[in-house]
Amino acid sequence: MSLVVRKMFFEIEDDMDMLFVTDDPESACYLNAISLILPYLEPYGIRAFKQALPDIQDPALKQSMQLFIKQEAQHYQQHQRYNEVVRKRYPGVEKYEQQIKNQFADFLENKDLKFNIAYIEGFESLTSGMSIVALDGGMCSRVQGEAGDLFRWHFGEEVEHRTIAFDVYHDLYGGYLYRAKMIAFVYGHIGKFVVNVMKLMLKQERQRIQLEYGGNKGKIKRLGRFMKTEYWRYLKASLVPFSPRYSPYKLKIPQHIFDMNDQYALSSEEILS
């Protein structure tokens, strides 16, 4: 799967449904929380990659990094538009956004390049495997509407550029122990943000969840279904990157994800070289 930079346009409307995952308000709030972090995380990664580019000697890797940067720029721009609606629907999320924004600014200013590249590699190792599960029978197989298309497109491109940060880290630094430590740091750092934002969103959606999704009984039913059908796949995807033998080149990608990305390439407004 080669990297293609797709310039997409999604119909983001103020009245769009924020609980856009079929019979799963928790997964919708999870995805909305992830969306809120992206306009801060992805520019952070772009700046780290731009700092690293002069140190990369391999022309092919340089080119892949440049395409990665362009893909990430498209991602956060689309999520910025979506997040305007998220903020209107969930007052109070701005506090957590400001915190994470300040933290990424601090990383760029006060941490060395090795830390920042390893952070991006840790994030990409998490999102690569999780995106495959999400698209292959997980939450993204049940998303609806324009929000659903936004996340399917984004997760498909996460799979597409799954090897780039791994290659950059190993080209510049290597070393398993530091990489594993940074993966754990990334999981904790992003996880704290997502949990806090999800709690806020689910609290504000409590009445609707009670009326439309069966309240606590519905939540227990959904949790049981998740544990039975998806939990172990997500858990495995999140743990595999900790292995000393981990490589994103070894990930098995279902053909329908390749086909989906090809369709998004055909429907995009512009293909950037």
C-alpha cells in the first residue's frame, strides 16, 4: 500500500449526530475524544518530523516522511472542522484541549528530538494495529454518516503510513528499551486525555443514553458484547508493539481496507503528489 495524500471534504453540520456509532454511544464518545486531540498531536508530529528530515540520508525514507507530513496535515485540518461541532455539543472540553496543547508545546521546546520521534512512533504503533481492528469488524464498521466517513478515511490512512515513524526512529536511534518505555508513556498520556473527555461527554449524554440506549442495562449488554467480540482483538493490538520483535511490516491488513483507501482516493477532490 503506497502513500496517497487525499484532499477530502466532509459535510460537517452543526446538527450532526455525535453518537454516530450504531447502538454504541461509548465508542462514539471515544472517537470524539480522539478527534479533539488530533489538531494538537498531529502538528506536533509534523514539527518533529521536519526537525528530523535533515538527519535522514535515505532518499526513499525522506520522500515517505514528506508524504506522511502531508497526510497528517489533511487529517488535523479535517478534524479541526469537526471539532468545532464537538465543542458546541460538549461544553467543557476546551479545558482538556488547552492542557494537551500546552503539553505538546512543552515537548517540542524542552524534550530532545529522540523523545519526540519516539513519541510519534509510539502513537503510530498504537494507531496502526487499533485502526486495523476498528476497520475490520470493530467500531469503524458500525459508524454512520459524515462523521463515520471522516474516521474511516483517517484510520485507513493510519494503516497506510504505518511503517514511516517506525523507520524514522530506527534510522536515527534504534534501541528497544527506550522505544518500549515511550510506548507506555504515550498510552498513558493519550489515555488520560481520552478518559477525562469521555467522562464529560457521557455525563452530558446521560439522558439520551437512558432514553435511547437502555440506560445501565443497555450499557451492561454493550459491554458484554464488546468483551465477547472485540476486546481481545483491541488488547492484542495494543500489546503487540511492546514486543522486541514488533514490526509494522508484519501486520496483516485485510484486503477490504486497501479497497476502501482506493475508493477514498477516487472520491477525493485532489490527489497531491
